[in-house]
Amino acid sequence: MVKDFALVNRFPPCYHAHHANYTEDLPFYLELARRYGEPIVELGCGTGRVLHALQKAGYDVVGFDYEIAMLRFLRRRGVAKVFCADMTRFALAPLFRLALLPCNTYSTFTSPQRLALLGNVAQCLHKGGAFVVSFPNPALLQSLPAKVESELEEIFLHPETSHPVQVFTTWQRDQDGLAVTWAYDHLFPDGNVERVEYRQKYSLEAVSRFLAEIEQSGFSIRATYGSFDQKPFDQRSPNVIVLAEKN
């Protein structure tokens, strides 16, 4: 979430520019689209990095997000078929062949929230339709230093002003999870700095718990990958990528 709500509409361009060049996962999602067909729904579509790639490839895909500022940014970019909804409370018609929840969002939810989300996804999928989630490997997060203060992650040019933006990352781990803050400093020629902060907290629960929740919600797990080139998951994997089908 964005810390300073006065700057909430200034956050999406920074977020989009920060992640726009990340394409490692796109071939994986495009392959799933070819395998399972359409229509497709993306939960938490953000500024549309994955959604736009699917639409550009010609797929019938709809996306939703809880953050209205993200959706405004998407519409300005000309991305169609997006709407505002809460992942734990949505209902959709018609039924979909494929539901995606990419970009590490899944493990920011509590167990009750995940179960509500899974129930909603099950209701909006055809039998045999697929649900795919990706999130950071909790074991890897556990291995990080307990606390890191203000580490420069990246510098890029703001897409609207062409001024530099510096991204600083901090995190702190406790028994409830790993809390990460990204600070975007938009540097102006007159010396002013406009800062927007974005925070997420990632669960450190065992992967087995995530998998059990998915199975108890009416899905069969078809694969658990550790990377987007579909290598099997192990404790050293950077990601947890779950492919499940509705029973």
C-alpha cells in the first residue's frame, strides 16, 4: 500500500517504470494462455504489465485491482476491460478458463483472506480451469538478514517528467512476516524531492500450508515450480509458482 495518500495518484507511474523491464515471467503466462484458452482473468492487475502482454498477444483478458489509482493509470494507457474489486469479495460472470495472480501478491494475504480468495476463484472458473499464483519463497525470505536499512535498488527516469527516480528498499523481518518498504524519490532539477512509499508484508508460513489451502478449496495441484522456466520447486528456489486446476 502507498503510505502517503496525498501522493497516491503519483505512485502508479513510478511503480510501472520500476517494473516495466521485468519480462522473465511473461513467456510462462503466455504459454498457460495457449494451454488453457480464454477468457482469462488477472487478479491484482496493477499497472498492467502482465495484462497488457496478454491483450497484445490477442487474448480475451479482464483484470481488476483494489487500487483505483492503478486502474486510472491503466485506462490512460489504453488498456481495456479493467475494474475495481477486492480479491477476497469478488464475483464474476461468465466463467473463465484461466485465472492469474502474479507479481508476489498472494503471500501478502492472511490465511482467512487466502481462503476467501480461493473460494471466489473457484466460483469463477470452468471445471478444469487453471489458477496460477506466484510468490516469494518463504524459506528464502527467512534466510535474509533480519533488517536492512535504506539500500539503493535502482535508478530510472520518470516516464512523465524524464527526471531521475531513485528506489530505496528497506525490510524488517519478525515472526509475522517480512515487511518491505520501497521509497521512490523523484528528483527535480530545482533540488526538490518528491517521495512516495509503498509497503508490503510477505508471509513466512510454510509452502505446505499454502498448498493445503489450495487443495481444500476445490483445486488439484498440477505443478509447483521454483522459477518461471518451470524448474521444480525446492527450498533454494527464488519463487513459489503453483499451477492448480479446478476439480
